[in-house]
Amino acid sequence: MRAIETCCHSALSQPRLDRRGLLGFLGGGAALLGAGFRPGLALAAGGTDALLLNCIDYRLTGATERYMSGRGMAGKYDQIVLAGAALGAKTDKFPAWGTTFWEHVQVAIDLHNIHKVVVMDHRDCGAYKVILGKDLAADPKEELAVHAKQMQALKAEIVKKHPKLDVELLLMGLDGKVETVS
């Protein structure tokens, strides 16, 4: 994807009308088509399965991808990343994050026909420390309860605004193990 972005960015920001510039631009388009990109394919195929909301924590990027792939969802979900995941989508401390979340939900519905939102918080979350002012990792039961409360509140809002969407709540440990939050 980075090569595609670079190709398209340079072709658009510094148009070159010589033969080399045109061939580079056309080559980038051919690379997109060769990689399986088809304009409108997501809409024609019925869209993605879900929108995943997860945290920015670099420690869990690979584990999150492995988890979603292990569920057969590789390439079948949109993703929005906010510090704190559920808490980030609902915090008064950074209200623009909530606005961003809801705008992404609507775009995922409009463009990709999602039918589910997967909310994946994680243990030992620094955003929870920053926003709530408390280190929850020292007490796993309290940590689970606080995450569950935030995720359930977000789920209620999602269901209220978009009653046709299913919502799944997950909590990932730093070891990559995921538990369902009810």
C-alpha cells in the first residue's frame, strides 16, 4: 500500500507530462489492478463484514491483525484506531475523537455496508491512565469492570444510533489473548 500511496501522491502532487512521468503513473495504476484492486469492488461484493475500533497501542498491532485473521476476517473489516478505543470514542477530554468515530461508522455503513462494529479495548491501556487518571492494570478485576462499563456504554449508543448494527465487545491482554465482554 505504501508504494501505491507514494506513486499516486507523487503523480498527483508533481505532475510530469513527459513519457517517464506518464509511464510511472500508468504503471502505478497497473500495479493497483494487478494487486486485485477494482474500483467499486467492495460495494459490488456486498462490503466488508465489520468496522473494528481498537487502540493505538503499538504493542498490540500484530496481535490484533492475527486475531482478526484467525477469525477469517482478513481483508473483511474497516478499522478506526483511537487511543483508548471505547473510552477514546466517548471521552469528554478529547471530544473530537468521538466525532471522528461516529463519522467513520457512517462512512463504513455508506461505503462498505458493514453490519457489525467490533470494539476491542486492551489491558494496561495508557489512554485509560491519561483520561481517567488511574492505573487500572494493578487490579485486573477492576480493570475489566471499567473497560466493560466504557464498552457497554458505547455499545448502547451504537445500537441507539444504528439499530441494525451488531456490536461485539472484546478485551485483549498484552499476551494477545482476547476475552468477550458481555
